[in-house]
Amino acid sequence: MVQYVYGFDHEHPRPPMELKDLLGGKGANLAEMVSVLDLPVPPGFTISTEACRHYLDAGGWPPELEGEVDAAVARLEELAGRQLGDPSDPLLVSVRSGAKFSMPGMMDTVLDLGLNDESVRGLAEVTGDARFAYDSYRRFIQMFGEVVLEVPDELFDARIEVAQATAGDEADARMSAEVLAQLAEDLKAVVAEHTGQPFPQDPRDQLRQSIDAVFRSWNSPRARAYRNREHIDHHLGTAVNVQMMVFGNRDERSGTGVGFTRDPATGDAGLYGDFLLQAQGEDVVAGTHATRPLAEMADVFPEIHDELVDIFGRLERHYRDMLDTEFTIEQGKLWMLQTRVGKRTGTAALRLAVAMTEDPNIRLTRAEAVQRVTADHLDQILHPQFEKVDESRILATGLGASPGAAVGQVYFTADDAVAAHQRGEKVLLVRPETSPDDIHGMQVAEGVLTSRGGLVSHAAVVARGWGKPAVVGAEAIHVAGDHFTVGDRRVEEGEVVAIDGQTGDVILGEVGLAAATTPPELDMILEWADEIRADRMSVRANADNGPDATVAREYGAEGIGLCRTEHMFLGEERLPVVQRMILASTPEEEQAALDELLEVQREDFVTILEAMDGLPVTVRLLDPPLHEFLPDYEALLRSQARDGLTEEETTLFEAASEWREVNPMLGTRGVRLGIVKGGLYKMQVRALLEAAALRADAGGRPIVEIMIPLVVTRAELALVRRWVEEEIEAAQATTDRPLQVGVGTMIETPRAAIRADDIAEVADFFSFGTNDLTQMAFGFSRDDVEARVMPRYLDEGILPRDPFESIDVRGVGELVALAVERGRKVRPDITLGVCGEHGGDPASIDFFTEIGLDYVSCSPFRVPVARLAVAQALLAHRSGTD
């Protein structure tokens, strides 16, 4: 028989702190404090997450739950020595949520439950404090009304303002018992007016409705949005904790506070937190009262301060981590209301992880220390962040596509952005969506904002590669010429806007920036991570120029897993040469353009090979269709209709028409383009191998891997490989030093994954291009689906997470695993890696580690995150070492 309700002192077969799946985080830790640590915790009970899941699936309580709750209430009344609803001495309880994973502020809480028109008078009489009783009652009516009955908070606020005016002071503590009693009546009237029903007087009915409200709050829009962002499963459900109330607002010997066992911002040792005299916990966190630092508690409650210090020490030693706590002092007695592992900044996470390996009371292993640091922690310290944001200035929210914060004056074309940059302005480039034509504007911008596109759109991919903050898919923004609008708000060219590439927020006006600083503990943690993953999985970078390659190596990259050669064609002085090659009307004109491109490509490759000397550099030959190097066809068509075209524009328009395709991403691109325009690939290979020969002659040790993109058949790769080998022979003849060159392909179509055994016969390596593979496996357009379809799919639980953010094992992951298995069956020595957006994603790395890939490749700025995530994945699969 299923049990749904557990007292905090229930004897579980395992330590309660390990039962968060069943008891939720709050319930598990309350039970741990009571049954294991014997700390002063008000008695109570937990309704399990299983009950919530039944409620959400069936639309009501499990049949057994009502009886279990009644029995738990009876036991709580026995422990408290008071009865729920007793008109002479009432027991009051709190009803709080408690999910497995902390979701601060996302779900609902009800305090002071059990008060009604009779028991409030009994509470006043037994405490001898009518003001306290009616203050508790009005708090309960307001909270129950907002949380359970869904009365708009502004209706209550209006009545509270009237009461404050009557009291002659804005501070709640100054309102008399008479004013508070009248305020309770006024708030009940608001409930009756809004709901059509009087405020409920039966405490058992209040309790049942509150439990229902907490269950319902699991699926509130804010909770679902939070879980989507944090990748928390929507099916987990929340536990509900019912606990005897203790009152920090009882008298001058009472108070409440929140405290951390160490400073969560810096990691420094010592108590950190806030407290308030004569207040309840909500007053501390609501930001409506001036709190006092926890250190000052020693002046007010010296004995309780010492007791709290002792409890903090016991908690740290037991949990072996920095803890976040809530406590209340009622008439001189300390009560612990909650503890959990505390959230911390990136700097604090690193400092705490290292410090706790040296703390004799905690003694973390190096492996445990590595597991204490998250990808978000590293993002915080590797990118600038906002100091503080006024939420009222948030204009819109899109998709956080590249972490970091940026502030600049908005410009709406790449040319205008460059011109503003040359005038010394900090620029934010705002576009409906970006294209290769916008590269020069993106280069000078502090950050990029688009109203369309997803996390693998052009803007997102380029910004991440360059470490620039970007927000994409901000659909509320409508770009029109020299301004954009959000509703009635119009933002003109040159106005200052800020973007947060982590949260996706778009903020009007200046926001202070905190510069990125990396504490010395970062290097130590990454060294430990490298020890754990040694010889198991390497981390490479996506880089296509010397400076990025240099940054990648400084961050610990062990090679380049993806050098996108198309990015080399997009410089202002190079794009016209590419266009001449496309427009050439004779073989001689085409060859002249190719020869010119060879010169600049060779220079690029020399700088990259020099930066990565002795490490593998995987160069992908041209992948995108040629129309991406031409002006936009639709724009030229509009210009033709409006003003006519110049002779040069007419030539470009004819070329754009010729190369235009209905579905270019499935058209003449990748290996298909290389076969149609064979001279293009031969030129790229020659430039790369000449660069390798130059580096070898200079005493370097170039290691080159040539990647043929979008291969779907063995015959395609075999043909292009033959051309490549001819160029290898020619380059080798120019140097006495042996050139180390491999030839492989990118597996990025379902057919290539399924036929990987055939393709492996002529490949030295496979690199999985998970963007295209995800797009083709799911049949999603990655540039369109994320803004409209994906949010709904995630909200409805159709997909567990966005497959463009991380590998979905039930979808594209199955294809990757199949290709790995088949490729290795034919070529046991084949090198297998993944590059692109999934390369640095911790959730994807967990999967790649499990199936045994040799390397992952990500943006230079993501390399530290990937190094850490690989080690954590190996530890999770029980294959790492301390």
C-alpha cells in the first residue's frame, strides 16, 4: 500500500536527505534536521511528491490521502499540545511547497493557517496580545486570498494603504489592534466581493484548499517557465509541508531571519544573512523591511546567536557544504525552519569547492569539489554580468543565446553599427535576424539582439563563437527601419539598451556592468577536472582565425574540432573576391578568383596552425550554399521594383537568381557544392596543405584533419578524398618533413548515421554535426521552430527539453549512438567527436561520454565549461577517479 504522508520524525530506511524524490528538498531536509541532527524544528509532516503527481494526473487527491492527512494533523496536535481551530488556544500551521530541486519563489506558501473569527480572539486572549493576533489574522487572509482564492494582490494593497493612513504611519508594526481588526474585516470583504463567497472559517477546509493550491502551483506559468530554463522535469511534482507555526512577530523577544553558513557571494567563512525583530519570515525576503545583518544578532540575542553559530557548524559538517537556512526566534527560543544547500555565485562556488578540500571538518575529495561547480558558475566568471537590474525597465525577453551582459546604443544595420563604432560609440546591433552580410557589424558590436531566430540561428552561433552576448527570438520587438517598438514603447536609433545573454532580458537604458574576473581557484578546479578525464575525452574548440585559436588554447583546448572556412570568406576585403568567383563567366576568371582566395586562406591557416602547434586542427571545407555570399535576393527584388538596379547590382541579382533554391539547406551545399565546383575544394585543400608545409619547414608540428561536410554516401567521400590525397602528395613534395593529415567527414544527416559503416571505410574520423542532424531527425527548421513551437512543446511536456540545446537520447541521440557503433565496427581506430552547439552543453556531454566519443568541440569561451562537464559526466558514470 502506498504511503503519502510522513512525519518529520518518521524512521526511514535511508537518511531522509537522500529521499528528495519522495519528500522534496524541503521535506527531506526538515526530516534530516529532526531525525538525524536532533535540531529544534517545529513539528510537522510532509505530503509526498507521489500525492502531487496523482493529483495532477487524476485531478484530485488519492483516496487514501484524506485519512492520512487527518491522522497526521491529529499527531501534530498531540505534539503541539493545541488543536487546529480551537477557539481558546488554536494551533496554527504553515503550508509550503517543497520540490526535489529548489525553485525559489516559483510556488506557493500559506502561513498562519487555522485562524478564523473565533480563534483569533482566543489567540489574543491566550497570548495577551490582541495586536499580534489580528496582525496574524490579516496576514493569513491576505496570503490565503492571493494564493488559494486567486484574489488580485492590488485589491488587498488598496485596503492596507487605507489602514496605514488611518494608523498615521506606513510601518505595519505601528498599526494598533483595533486598526488591524478592522483591516481583517476589510480584507474578508475583498474576498467576498471577488469570489462571491465568504472567507472560509473551517480550518480543515482551509488546510485542504491550501494543499490543493500548492499542488496546482506546480503547473503555474512561472513555475513551468523556471523549470524549462533550469531543465527540470515537469513530471516530478512537489511535496507539501505542513508545520506548526512559530511566531517571530510575537513580541520584542521574537524575530526571524535567513542565514548562510558562509558568504554565498564570495565564499568567505563566517555567518552571513539578515534578521528582523518582531517579524515573520516573509518580511525578511519580501524586500519591504529594512533588515539587520546577522552579525548584529549577537548584540540583541547573544545566547541565541551562539546557538545559531553552533547549529551552522553542525549543518556544514553534516552536509559537507555551504547551507542556506531560515530560522525564527519566538519569545527567546530558536527554531530552525529550513535548510538547503545554498545557491552561490561563480566565484564563491570555486572558492568553496577548493576551501572545503582543505577544511578538516569537511574533507571534500577533488572529485567532489569538481562536482560542486556548474556550467552557470563558470559562465558568470567568464563573461561580464549586470550589477543590478530594475525589472520595471525590462522591455522584452527573448532567448539567451550567448552568455554575458552588454550595453550599447542601438543601430539597425551593420554599416551603421560600424560607423558608430568608428565614432567611438558602444554599439548594440539590433536586427530582425542576422546573415553573413551582417558580420562586420557583429564584429564591432558589444552584443547582438534579434527579434527572430533560435538558439542555433546565425546570430546565436556567431555570437557564441566570438564570446559576444546575444539575445535572439525576442518576438515582442518589432524592428522597422531606424527604430524598434515593443507595444507602445518606441526605441530610436542611438538610444541605449542593455541585453542579458543568460536570461534573455532586453532592458531600456544603462545598466552597470561587473567585469569578468577569474579567481585562481578556477585553474585548480580545471586541473583536477583534467586529471579525472585524462585520456578519456578531450576538449577542442571551434575556431576559424588565429586570435580565437590562441584564446582557445589559453583556455585549455586540446585542438580545433571545427574550423568553419566559410567564416574566412566573409571579411570586407574577401567577400568581393568570393562573389567574383561565383560570377565568373569563364574558367580563367574563376581560377583567378580562386588563386586570390588561396593566398588569403593560406595566411589564415598558417596563423591557426601556429596557435595550435602540435595539436589537431580539423578544417571543414566550405559548407553553406553559395547564395549566402550574395546579396539577399528578396531585397534586390524590392530594390529593382522601387528604384531599379545598377549594372553591378543587376549582375549580382542574376547570380542570386541562378543560385537561389527552394530549400537551400538541403540543396547545393557541402560536398555537393564541392563536387559541382571542384576547383573550390581543391583550392581550400591546397591552401591548407601549403600552410602545413610552411609550418613544418619553420620547425612546427602541424596536425591537420580535413573534414568533408554533408556526406551521405561512401562514393561522395571516396571521390573527394581522392582529390585531397592528390593535393597531399603535391604538398609533401615541397617539404622534407612528413605531413600528418587525416581525411574524414561530418555526420549530419540521418542517412549518414545509418550508413556510417559504409562511410567509415574511407574515413579517418567522424565529427557529428548535431545542429543539422537534430534538424533533419526531428523535421524541425532550427531557424523557425524555437520561437513559436518549442515553448509550447516544452510547456506541454511533449519534449523533455529543447533538442537544439542538448542531445535528446530518444531522437537524434539514437542516431549518434548508432553511427558510433557502426563506424567503430568497421574502423576500430576511427576518431569520433562532436562539434557545434552541443559540444559544450553539459547535458549533451553526459550522453557523449556514455557512448564513448573521443572529443567534444565548442566555442573558445566554452572550453572551460566543457572541460569541467566532461569530468563531471565521467564521475556520474562511475568511471572517473578521485
